[in-house]
Amino acid sequence: MPTTVGITAQGLAPLLPITGSFALPFSVYFGFLSMRVVYHRLKDQFFVGDNSSKNNDPNNKLYLASRCHQNFIENVPIALIIAAFAELNGANQKTLSNALTALLTFRILHVELGLINGLGLGRPIGYYGTMITTLWLSGYSAYLVKGYWGF
């Protein structure tokens, strides 16, 4: 007999359809970044750390791949959490979709046209775009609950 898990009351599910929809593309790109690190670890036969045996090489592929992966982990979760706050408080679905599309685009630009090559144009565009998108999501989330603060 099938069993339903999670919130099933009519009108409550799905709670986060937009943020939930973006879980797939963000997870796929996260997996790609992770596999890139593993590839360079195996290639360099350096299984712990991020500098491999090429410590003085400014184009150390393992180090660059590790930084790309770590940077994604440092920025994306907080932005997704803030997006979830906004969505739970009634964010416009199209607006939220556009913001999360921008965030994913900025993260990909930051890595693929920037950090993975050391210093590419995508790095500052991706960094500032990510920061602006995250701050915008925070402001939008606060705006959605402005009535709670008496405004």
C-alpha cells in the first residue's frame, strides 16, 4: 500500500515550487564542479588537499577546480535559503525565477569564464552579479514581510 511522505494537506503542497525547481540545475552544476575536482585529483594522484604536486604553478588545475567548487558552496546555499524565505512569504514566481536564473548564470560565468582560467572577465561579473542578486533577494524577502515591522 503506497504511503505519502511530507506535507499532504490540500493547499499546502508544494510549498516551494520555484526554489525546488532550481534545485536540479544548481545540483547538476555542483556535481559537475565536484567531478572536475575528482578528475584533477586522479590525474595528479593527489588525493588530499588542493595544491597537488604543482605548488608553484599559478595554473594548478586542481587548486583552481577546488576553489571553483568551494566558492560555489560558499555562495549558493545562502542565496537559495533567502530565495526560499521570499517564496514562502509570497514572492512573485516570475520575479523569483528570474533572480535564480540570474544567480545560476552568474555562478557559471564566475567559474567557466573566470576562476577556472585564473583571472577571466567572468570572475568579476560573476562575483558582483552573485552579490547583487543575493542582496536583492534579501531586500525583496524583507519587503515581502514589511507589514510585520509596521510599515
